Amino acid sequence: MADTEAYLEALPDAVVVVDADGTVAYANAAAERLARAGRDELAGQPLDSVLPLRDEAGSLWWACSARLRRLPGVRGVPLRELTLWAAGRSMPVDLSATFVRGADAAVVQAVCVLRDASARRRADANRGELISTLAHELRSPLTSVKGFTSTLLHRWDRFGDEQKRHMLTTINADADRVTRLIGELLDISRIEAGRLELQRQMIEVPRIARGVIGRFEQLHDGHAFRLSFPPDFPEVYADRDKVEQVLTNLVENAVKYSQGGTVAVRGEVTGDAVEVAVTDEGIGIPPDQVPLIFTKFYRRGGHGAPTGTGLGLFITRGLVEAHGGRVWARSEVDRGTEVRFRLPRGGLELAGIE
Ligand code: ADP
């Protein structure tokens, strides 16, 4: 029996045994933490005053569940979300209870298990927010696709070639935007579920960076592009496509958030890791917002530059961290930004295998 009580005390969930008259017969340590009460402060006190659990209507749970307890067939409460008021603060908790009945079927005691539900409620709220942001992000390009296609279908003869070309170009760009958004969402769901699969091999980061820069050079002649890697820059054990995706995101941002100037990709070797920095001479980011740029859907508006989906850097961080690396940024408003990532070199050579 002593052992059983030790187990109850060690349980992460709060356990409270309540007598038929509503007073607490036993409370484990987790229950005392939940109630913000000291050792043995709960036993002997009315549940509704030491652990006031209220339903949506604000009624106290023990008092208003009296009818339920009087119904002989009811064995307990499967799971209910209630609000606990303790030390002047409210907290969502999940309650489940079993009613212990005597020979006459009257409730002798109720064994209640309580669990802090704040984390779950926050996750639910985040999910809801994500869905509404997504719905909005998908709707705006689709509205233009739908609007222009139906205009073209109904009034084909009334438009000149130039106008039709303009509408089709917009449709084409918006369809690309939807496709890209869906691709990014798939990346995110893989990152968040920890299902990102890395195809690691020894890769040459300078070569990948040269390829990325080459593509941007052709499209953006208003910018100068520089590439510098030391000659002894080692091969890195990493996923080629993911590293290319990271570099593409960073160079794309550097170009997008600057009106010309130089975009540089520089590599450095630091012990058992390598670092790659992408710098620009663009609009920069105010210091208090720098940590936010790696969060989901964060976009900083109001600077005239067209922003994207706000997912690029979130994905970049996920991809780098999946390699055991890290990404961070330094920036000065109107001077420019440096986004830098570090990757462990890894690989057989470092593990001491020839
Ligand atoms: P987006 O699709 O909007 O570019 P990102 O996740 O790539 O989304 O970036 C998030 C935000 O961070 C951008 O909207 C922008 O405000 C800011 N940002 C990212 N890179 C830079 C940069 N090189 N210079 C200035 N601001 C940047």
C-alpha cells in the first residue's frame, strides 16, 4: 500500500479523491502543484473552494454534478474540459472522474484525475490560426485565376491580344503561387512531423552556390553577385537538394529585399563545421524583428518590397536544423542583411573512417 501511494505521488497527473460530501480525502503532489497549494493543504477542505473547477457557464463542477452522482447507473465522467481558478489565475484542465459506489449505489467517493490542458489549447488555437491564414493565402491567387478566366471565357472577343496576354500572364503567375504555396506546406508538414528525409552524401557546397548564383545572375542584372569560398573548403555530409533549396531561399530574399547592390555568398570553415553567409545591401530588418523572420508566415510589410508567403525562412530553418545545423541573421535598416547558416561537416572522414 505504501508503494501504491508513492506511485500516486510520483504521477505527473493530478489525482484527487473526493468524499461524498465534497471534501478532499486525498490529493497527490501534482494536485497540490495544480492548486498552487502547499503540502497537505487540500485534504479535509471542500473541493469547490480549494480546487474550484468551473464549467463554461461558470458553475462549480462538484456542486453542479450532484445530479449526475445521484443517477445510480453513472460510473463517472469520461473527460471534460473545465477551467481551474487557482491563486487568482485561470487555467484550462481536463477532468475525468470515476464514482466509487457503496452497496446502496450511493457515491461514496469520486476519484478525479486532472491534467493541465493549456498546451493543448494553445496548439488548437495555433492550428486554427494556421488554417485561417492558409485559407486566405490560397484564396487570393485563386480569386484572380477565377476572375480572369471567367472574364476571358465570357468576353473573349471584346479584348485585344495585349489585354488577353496580360490576363493570362497574371493567371499563370497566380497558379504558380498556389503551386509553390502547396509545395511549401508539404515541406512544413514534413518538418513539423519530423518526417523530413535527408539523402546525405558528401557534397560540394561552393559548386551548389555557384549554380544558384548563376541562375539569379541571368534574371537580375540590377544586382552584382559575388561568390567566395576558401580553397580548402571541405566537402560536407548533407542533402544536396536541401542545401540548394536553402541557398536559393536566401539568395532570393537578398535580391527581393534590395534594390540593386551586391549579393554575396561567402563560405568559412570553423573547426568541425562550415558556415555560409548570404549578404545583401538592401532594406534591412529592424533589430526587434530579426528573430521573427524565421517564424511561420512572418512577413514584414510597409517597405514597398513585395513579400512572399512568409514561409521561406521557416522552411530554411527546418532544413538546416534537420542537418543538425543552425541559421541566424544580422541586419541593419537601410544598410543590409546577413543570413548565415552553419552545417556540421559530418561524414566518414570526421568519424575517423577512411
Ligand atoms: P517571404 O516569402 O515573405 O520572403 P521569408 O520567410 O523568406 O518570407 O522572409 C520573412 C520576412 O523576413 C520577409 O517578409 C522580409 O520582411 C524579411 N526578410 C527576409 N530576408 C530578408 C532580407 N535579406 N532583407 C530584408 N528583409 C528580409
